[in-house]
Amino acid sequence: MFSGAQISLYPMSDDFIGIILGAIKALDPYRPHFRIETDDVSTLIVGPPEQLFPAMRDLFVAAAQTGAHCVLSATVSRGCPGEPDDPICTPQNDMSSALPLSDRIDAAREAVAAAPWTGQAIAAQFSLYPLGVGHHMDEIYGCIDFLKNSGVFDRPKNFCTRLKGDAGPVFATLAEAFLRFGAPEGHVTLDLTVSANSPSAKV
Amino acid sequence: MFSGAQISLYPMSDDFIGIILGAIKALDPYRPHFRIETDDVSTLIVGPPEQLFPAMRDLFVAAAQTGAHCVLSATVSRGCPGEPDDPICTPQNDMSSALPLSDRIDAAREAVAAAPWTGQAIAAQFSLYPLGVGHHMDEIYGCIDFLKNSGVFDRPKNFCTRLKGDAGPVFATLAEAFLRFGAPEGHVTLDLTVSANSPSAKV
């Protein structure tokens, strides 16, 4: 299954180039597993679906730990028709996504509870789009059920869901939402915004 | 039909607060038509579907004209199930979106040719998601046909399409892609990134 993301990192700082170049070193451990291409708008990462969110987490936490107000924005996709199927995208473990919805909700919750903490508080909001299937709202409502009990659920907003907490469980929750819901071989996309150190964040 | 967007503006500058507060005045002419709500991650605008892209254009151009490297990121949505139908979202003119695909492609092209220029060069990339219909890829391929002849088409990228040119025709092209494709009353979302003044932009 072709899987990857177009990601962008926005440090609200005159030193945005230095912060980006420093943070991007956090992707080094993932480079053997990913194809990475950069232009002036975004960086493409293509690789195993379950490594996409850990890679984005490590990139974002490295930038946020400079103390600057930073945002990461990403369009994450799996199973996109028209993309070549790439052996680099083979999942490295079985996500058992053919299980009934209730079992997948339980498995997702356990994965988030086991996620490592990073010490970096973040806010996130995202929209999940299971495309080309008749029951896309069933999968979305199932996913919302999981999210509400994830421990990092903040509140629903128009067009998206807002999470908050440590970057570890927040990115684990995003990964579970992306990988466990929607048809196993279906076209699923996730539109993500993650923010840290905002001067207008509520305590 | 409920329509709106979650939008965020990212000036890569120590003066990001000043740039945002200055640019946001560009939304004043739209305020009578929109409901606007802001938190630390994004600003919600809800209103007539055909005014969403002009409002985003004016906000972004105001920020970009400071000369700072600026990005606008948005999740744009129409017809989302589960959102209350809002009288503020009634289209102000007939988009004739029940026409055959070829006629809609022609109408979209004419609308872009008639768009006012702003003097601000930008790069944009976006993904269009017609949700919950069996033929979502037909509508996407029809939209791609329009885009390739829009005059601002740059190139396809994985998971998205890249545009470049003056902010006027670029935002007009985005509006046409969003409004003319996908079922007229269907759930359509568009995930957008717009960039100006990037130091790594190719000339």
C-alpha cells in the first residue's frame, strides 16, 4: 500500500531556517526506511505507514524544544489510487485492520496508553477522510469514539477534532486514527496541524 | 449547505503577531457575511461558499506584502454531515454544479481567466476530497483536467497538486476546484497550503 505524507514545519521566528535545519536531523534514524523529497512548500516522506507519525513527532518535538512557536502541517495518505505501489511502504507489522470496529477501538486505545512520553506539550487538530467508500461516516464516528477515550481528546471543532497533551500520546493517537479506521486497503487521508509554544495558547 | 474553513497564517518572523494582526484587517469586508471564531491553532470562517477563497486570498496577500516568508494553511469544507445547516452559508449565486463534467470544466476555466490580479506571486498546493460518493476519482480526474489548463498549473506532486502564479488566478482556481467538482450537495473538502517569499523558492 502506498503511504506517505507531505509535511511542512513553520517556526514563527527570524531564525526559521536554522530551526528547520536543526530539527530535520531528527529524521536521520528514519532515512533508511523512507524516500524523502523537499521543495519550497513541503517535504514528501514515503515509507512504512506505522513509521510516519513517529517521524513527524520526532521532527516536531526537535523544533518545538527550541522554545519558538512552531507548527507542523501535514497531508498524510495511504492507499491513494494513481500512486505507484512502492515496496518501501510495506507495513512492518500487522495492524489487524480487518477486525470489527469495536475491537479496533480497543486496540487503538491500548496502543496510545503504551506510547512513550516526550516532555513536550502540544495542541493538534486533524480531519480524517476515508475516501471512496459508502460508509465513510461510520468509520469516522467509530474513530471519534476512540478519540474521546484516548486521554488526549480536547474537543470537537467544525471540520476537525482537537487533541492536546504530551507529543508522545498525541502522535500515537493520530497514528491509530489513521491506521485502524477506514478500509484496510482503502484510500484514507488525514489533514493535520500541530502547534507548540503558541503565545495565545490557553493554559 | 454548511460551508467554511479552518485557516491558519504562519509568518516566519519574530514579528509574527504583528503581521497576523495587520493582515487580519483584510477580513473586515467579509465580516458581515461570516461567522469567525479564533483559538490558538486556527480561525474558523463560516459563510457563503464562493466568498471563502476571496477572503483567504485577501488575508494572505496582506500578510505576504510585508515581505516576510508567510504560509497560509486551510481545511476547507462544504456539505459536511453532522454540521448544522446555517443560513449564513447560502450561496449568493448559482454555481450550476449539476451540469455535466465537461461544461463545468469550461465554466471553471472562464472564471479563472476573469479573476483580478493582485501583484503577489505565490505557490500553492492542495488536495481535493469528494467524500462519500462512489465515483470520487472521476470528479478528481475531471478537476485535474481543468487544473492543467488553468494557466496556474505547476505540477502534480504525491497526494496533491501544485499551482503557481499571481494570487488572484491561483485563489480563483482553488475556488473553482472546490465549488464545481464533487456532488453539488455532497461533502467536499480541500486541504490547502499557500506560500510566498520562501527563500528556497525556485525563480
